[in-house]
Amino acid sequence: MARTETNSQAILPIPRWEFVALMASLLAMNAAAIDSMIPALGIIGEHFGLKNANYQQLIMYSYLAGFSVPQLIFGPLSDRFGRLGFMKICLIGFIILSVLCTFATSFWALIVFRFFQGVISGGVRVIAVAIVRDLLAGRGMASVMSLIMTVFMIVPIIAPIIGEEVMVFSWRWTFGILVVLGLVNLIWVAARLPETLPVEKRQALNVPKFIKAYQRVLSVRVTTGYLFASGVIYGSLFAFLGTSEQLFNEVFKTSNVAYWFAGIASTMAVTSYLNSKMVEHIGMRRISHITVVVFVLLSLTNVLISRFYGESFWFAYGLLALTMACFGMLGSNFNALAMEPHANDAGSASAAYGFATTGIATVLGMMAAWQYKGTAEPVLWAFLLFGLTSLIIVMITERGKLFGQN
């Protein structure tokens, strides 16, 4: 197989452009499994005759709950047995579970399939990032990951639109899309990607070692603080994901939910790109702290307008778009701040951070979304309360000193 050098003098087993495209496609499976569902949630609920319309949110939250689990499992297993075999197993599992979701005959069977689909999708993500880490380091890895995320950012914009378009045939085709994506990635990986972790570099499974590593990670004030701050504020994003179909259709009486959602996803893509250009000059702390404050102020404004002037679509949508844009400048910076003290425990720190933040966000998001009763207020209040709580956690973590330069 041809081997191609990158600008950072690292060796990739396939051309750089193809490697970026393949890794982006693998990571995109998670975004597609979430965002392509949004237009279909209400129709799926009607199909299964749900007595409580909020149950449709479980299609989203069961997947997210499953997604948090493998961050602590697949990483160590792939460190021991290699990347390629586990990646193929995960892709085959994703395809099978997508087929099972497509032909689910009961709502609760669908929820079970979605949970395990989330588990498998989380495995794909963890192993894909490990593959990048195997082949690249330092600025080379940062450069390639930036390119991967640039390609990846397109997915949350187009996935709900594709999901809405295929529903012309049936809601089941929203899962059919995932079958096709899984097959494409499986064939691509099998044909083009070799094993990236040589046998001599594999590590023995050592449960006590992992437990001690997680204990070291969580004993660091900055890591624990930003872990909780991230999990809490992302609870508002997850609350929006679970209720977006209901909000756009029932509260704001709009059509083409996917296009409105794509508009919001676009703002996050733009700010994520801007953050990648600004962070080296302004610093992670200053950007993320300013962004949390702005997030709280925008959320407060949306709550006040909704409370005193009614639920106007254009006011609410505009403010939601600006508020959601903040996530493009929060996620990577909070993650980097939490990871910064752990040069020797990077894998354990990443796993602990991913597991905890996704778990916290899923629980809080579902609790907030479950309060939906035909108005946007529960979600708007979730943005304000979770944003304010996150800001307080950051202030405690930084001992009251915000807007630092690094």
C-alpha cells in the first residue's frame, strides 16, 4: 500500500486527503445518527401511538446514553488488541443495529436498539481518534484534526435535511441512511486502512492501572471543574436536541424543521472555525470565559422576551441561534483546559472527560426536555440555569479569577 508523507514528516498509510476524508466520515456517523433523526421524531411517535408525546425524545436520549459508555471500554481494548479489528467489529455492529432500528416493530425495541447503536457509534469515535493519534503527533495531529473537524462540521447541517427528504418514502429510511453510511465506511476501512498499532506497541489490560489513572485525573481541580462545567452547559444543548422537532412544529408552527435546525448548526460551525483561528492569539480561558458570560446573557434575554412578550418565533430563533453558536467556542476550549494537566494520562483523561460530560449532559438534557408541555419555556430556562451553573463552576474552579490569558 502506498505511503504518503505529511508536512509534519509523519507517515500516513494512504494519501493525506483520503485519510482526512475517511476519519471525518467515521466521526460523522455519530452526528448523522443524531441529527438525521430530528425531523422524524414526531412521525415515529405517531406511528407507535405514544400516549405521551415526550416519549419520542427517548429516541435521542437512549442513543446519547449509550454513546457515553464505550469511552471507558473501547480505548483500552483497542490498546491491547489493535485498532483495525475492533473498528470493523464496531462498523458491522452499527450496520446491524441500524437495520434493526429500520425494521423495529415496537417503540421500546427501537429504544433498546438505539442504546446499543450509541454504544457502537461511541466505539467507532474512540478508535478513530486513537488511529489519528497512532499516526500523528503534535502539530501534525493538530493540523489533520482541524481538517477532519472542518469536514465533519458539514454533517450536522446536511444530516437533518437528508433525513427530512427521505421521509417522503418512510420514517424508516432515516435509519436506512445510517445503514448505507455504515456499509460505505466498512468497505472503505477494509479496503484502504491497515492496522495502525503494531503488536510491539500494544499494552496489557490492567484494570487497577486504569482505575488509578482515572483517580489521578479526577483529583486535579482544573480537570474536574471543567468536566462538570462542560457537562452541565451541554445539558442545554441536549435538551434542545430532544425537543427541537416539538418546538419547531408545535410551538412555533413552522415547517421544514430540518432547514431551521441546519441554520442553527451553521452558526456552530462558523464559531468553531473562528475559534480555531483565534485561540492561539487570545487564549482558551479568555475565549471560553467570555463565551459563557455571553451564553448566560443571551439565555436570560430569551427567557425575558418569552415571559413578557410571548413566544415569537423570530426572536426566539435568532437568540437560540446566537446562543447555540457559543458551543462552537466552548467545547474544544473546555476540553483542552481539562486535558492540559495530563500529559502522562492523556488517554485516561480523554476517556474520563468524554464519559462524564456526555453522561451529565444526557441526564440534565433529558430532565429538562421531559418538562416540555407545549411551550418553549422549559428549554429556554434550561439554557439559562445550566449556563449560569456552568459559569459558577468555572468561577469556583478558577478561584474567582476569570478571563485569564492562557
